[in-house]
Amino acid sequence: MTTPGTSTSPARTKGGELRAKVARLLADRPADTLTIGGMARQLGHSHGAVRNAALTLVRRGEADQGGSGQPEFRANAKTAAAARTAVISPPGTHAPRVQAATARTTITAAATPRQTGPIRRAGGQLYHPRELADLPDVEALNRLRDADVPVLLYGPPGTGKTSLVEAAFGDLLTVAGDGDTTVGDLIGEYTQADSGGYVFQCGPLVTAMTEGRALLIDDATLISPKVLAALYPAMDGRRQIQVKAHKGETVKAEPGFYVVAGHNPGVHGAVLTEALSSRFSVQIQVGTDYDLALALRVDARVVRVARHLAHQVELGELGWAPQLRELLSYQKTEAVLGTNAALANLVGIAPVEDRDAVAAAVIKAAGVKKIAPLTLGKQLPASTVRQSPGSTGSAHRGYAR
């Protein structure tokens, strides 16, 4: 087995230099599609570093990606220029103060394309960028990654924190944090092989470090501080961790390794410790974009209800308001079950202590006399029940007795 820290790359190259090399390789073979493995062999760098460079070119519109399985890359009209353009060095290539100064002098408004249109995430869903520091949010996150500035996104569940990170980083690995997350879930642990023996299975942190990929620690503040402590050496100047479970091996972060975390302040058990907060130099509040909900054709009355409830939450009068996730779910439910059922479900998903206030807001906005959580009613006569495909009359009668 290859140990987690094994690397085939030579002395570290600045990310801008490697991206220029990848762009030059693609530009020299405009009719060919190249794989990560093929480019890594020709350039003499690790697969992870080349993958990160190629994906960055694609995000900037400076190369095209295809392939239904293994990703393949091809030059486009902007690739040749990318081979000559200097960009910010990636994480770990120089000291933070020097890096910050470099960022100020090398990043310009035209350094990368403004990604204002919808972006298709890995799962196929579309993400609609929002403004952040006079930039599209996905572009801002990529610049922060280039400058090795860790980001903490915080806000209520359902506001699009995870979606933003998935849209920004095509090479993303994710840890879904909770109170049961262990050090092994981050770093890796031994698992039993088919042969009966045990092999060390690298966790997402080790994989992201050795392949130079982005790592999202979702719901990071639900994870025990003792567990998160295993992450901190990878984020500071050391940029390495010691895998005690694997013979004490030292794993060093490849260029491109980057950590972003999500925090839901209102969730029970979520604690933002000083040790965690201090690791994230930039902390971004993420709320629901109600104008986007309207643009996506969510019922304007329901958006109005959500805005009203959100204002009550801000005043401390309520603890819950529908976020973008709930509004989009409402839209889908309405399309399938109708408006009344969707409104009833919106009331039903609210916490019990807030349901009366949510119901009152829905009644006022929708002009209905009464609303209650979506509930099963009385049993229908057998003649009105539509059987599912493959069911039989006798089976249905047996259920109805």
C-alpha cells in the first residue's frame, strides 16, 4: 500500500507556474484531449497538483473539461494566453505576510472571468452566484483559496453555504460534521480487506492534503474540539499532520490544499470555539436571498411570509424562518400536491414552538381561513384508491381491513 504521505512531485512549484505549464501543454496540443495522469507524467508533478491546476483553468474559462468518467481536458481560445499569465501562488509557497502583499499587487478586477451566471455543481444542480466584496461569491472564494485564506461560512441551515462551496471548488471533498465525528473520520483508520488483513484507509483530510484539493468541514462547530485539533496543524505554517494511527507518518499538504468550514449558529450543540474561529481569517455570513427565490418563481406570497418571519427572528421574537432550501422545497411540493398541501407542509416543518406564528403569517398572506400541518385524514373508500403499479386487488384488500 502506498502510504498517505507519498508524493511523486519534485520540489514544489508555485501554483501559477504549474497552471501555466498545464495551459502550455494543452495549448501545444490543441486537437488532443489530455487526462490528469497523462499530464502528470509529462510534467513530472503529482496527480493532485496537476488536477488542481487543470480544474482552476476550467473554472477561469481558460480550458475545457469533458469525459463521462475520467476527466479529460482540452485547450480553448483562452488557453494560450493563460500559459503566459502570472497568477497568485497557491497555499504554502511563501510566508503569509509576503503572500498578502503579493495578492494586493497581482490580483486585478480582470484577473479572472466574473462568474455571474448559474454554475452547475457536481450533483447537477445549478448554483446562482451572489455578490461578495464586489465580486461573484464563487470568484471571491477562489481568490481566497489562491491566497490561502481559510473561510468560515456561517448562517442558518438551508441558506446555501454548502452549495456555494460545491459551486466554487470542483475538486471538493466534504466531511459532514456532527457530535459523533472522530479523528478517524478526518484522518483515516484501518479497515478489514477482503483478504482478511487490515489496510489503512485514508480519510478526507489526508486525501485532500496529498492531492492538493479543497476540503469542506460542514457543521464544523458540532464536532468535538478535541477532534478538530487534529486539523489545525494542516492549516497553520506547518501545513502537515502526523498520522499516529499509521506508524506516526507525517503527511504534508500539497499545493492547492485548502480548508473551508460551515457553521450553523442556531443549531443545538454548535459551539464556535476561539481555537476554531482563530483559524479562519475570513468569516462570511450567509443568509437567504429572497430576491433569488422570487427570480426562481417561488410563490411571491410565500416569499413574503419568509421575509416577515426572518424579520421576527432578527428581533428575537421567533427562532425559525423558512430559508431558500425550504422555499425551493415548497415550490416542488406545490407542483406535486397543490398549494394547500404545500402551505400546510410549510407550517408542519416549522419547530413546534414557532408553528402558531408561522401559521398566522401564512393565513394572512395566503388569505386562507385555517391552516394546519399536513396530516393524514380518514381512510378513503377502496374504489377511490389508485393502486400502485404491480399491486393486486387482493393485496390492497388485505391492507384495507
